[in-house]
Amino acid sequence: MPASPTRILLADDHALVRHGLRLILDAETDLTVVAEAANGAKAVELGCGGGIDLAILDIAMPRMTGIQAAREIARRAPEVRLLMLSMYDNEQYLFESLKAGACGYVLKSVADRDLLEACRAAMRGEPFLYPGAVTTLIRDFLRRDEQGERGPAAILTPREEEVVKLVAEGHSSKDIADLLVISVKTVERHRANVLAKLGMRDRLELTRYAIRAGLIEP
């Protein structure tokens, strides 16, 4: 028996773009569009509702951006693979997409060439990046290596990251203690350790760090 085709959610706020992409995808025997969304909130609803293997999300959508939708789908339906679609060869969009859980980033200008390959790579569990994106990632890695930088995960423990996120979201030490089921004293100790590790002084600097590290949205 042949394998069932990959069930795709296509999310883009332009109906003509969705129509064009659907024609490309549905022409393939191993791919089929089973749902469409015109905004990020609807994409989350459909992506987390079951029956979806792969969500293709435009970055620029109303209500929720594609990146916000990707984060939510990755959290609530981790079995769904995610591909980002964008008009822009933008370094920030690329990094935020990858941090949100996307396994690929496809430019609309070459979607007719790259989209099918990206879909199949995603379903194989492989990343798909256009050549310029690969160059960007290598350049960023080399820059960080030259400057001796380490990623956030190498600096803070998972518990410390939890505390930073909650501090940045405006929770008091007592709130954080209640949420994490630890003592206020332990919260304060984690916070002091984080400030010392990062060389920071206050909540504002921690909040900026949390945004850069992708722990909270700007």
C-alpha cells in the first residue's frame, strides 16, 4: 500500500497566493492541502485540531503573525511539522522562525521551485533553508565563535530560564514561587545567580535578555 499523502495546512492572508500554492502542492501525489487559513489565529486553531501533518505559515498575517502561530502550534501540537513562508530574505525573521520551531524557511519569490522540496524535507525530519539563509547562519555562528559567545541554553539552567521568563513577564517573586512550587528564597537565589551569570543589574535588563533569547515576545 502506498503511504498516505502529507496533509497540509496552508496559511496566508492573500487568497490568490493560497490558490497558487495549492495548485503546486495538490499536483503532487504525496502532498495534499486539507485546510486553509487567512490569519494566524485560524492557523493555530486548525493546526492544533488534528489531521494536519505539516503547516505552511506565511510570516506576515493579521491577528497573529506566522511566527507567533508557529510557537503556539509547536507548543500544543508538537507532532505537526512547520514551514515558514516569507516575501523577505530577512535575518531576524529567519532566526525567529527557527527559534519558534520551524524546520524550514521558504521565500515566496522561489516557492514554485523550493516549496515541494521543503515539504518533503520537513516530513523526513530534515531542515530546509535557501542558500542565502545557510550563509546567514554560518556567518552568525562564526561571529559568535570569534566573540566567544555562548547560546542562552549554555549559560542558564532550565530552571533559571523559567525564572527569567516569569520575571520578564512581570511576576513577583511570590507569584513565581507559587507557579514553580518553590520557596520565595529559592526564587531570589535563582534570580541573583542569573544576574551574576549575565552581568546584569535589574528586571529591565533581564527583560531585554528574555526577548533576545526568545523566552518572551517583544
